[in-house]
Amino acid sequence: DPDGNPIDPAQVGMPADFPLEVRLEITFKALDGGRTELTIVEHGWTEGHMSTLAELGMRQSLDKFAASIG
């Protein structure tokens, strides 16, 4: 809401399985040759359509990120 409080996603037209909160865990690991491994784990998605869409969106974001630095 305008005050920064969480709202029910269904109130703004999101599907019923859209979570109220998604926690991200991001890890960077140094590899040989000056490379870095990036791991992103999202917690809070239920199995179903929204989980599938979230994964697709993350893959698109990472592809764009890789293209911008590579």
C-alpha cells in the first residue's frame, strides 16, 4: 500500500497462489580464473503456475544480466 504495508496479492488481481512474501537467498562464490558463481534461491513460492512463471522470469532476468556483463 502507499504506506509500505503488505497487501493481499489477490486484491490487485494476482492469482490465488501468488505468495504474500518471497524471500531471496543470493550467494556469490569465487571460482578459478577470476570467475564468479551466482546462486539465487527463492523461498515462498508454492508449486503451481506462479512458481513456473517466477522461474521463467528469473531465467530471463539472469540471461539479460549475463548479456550485459559478458
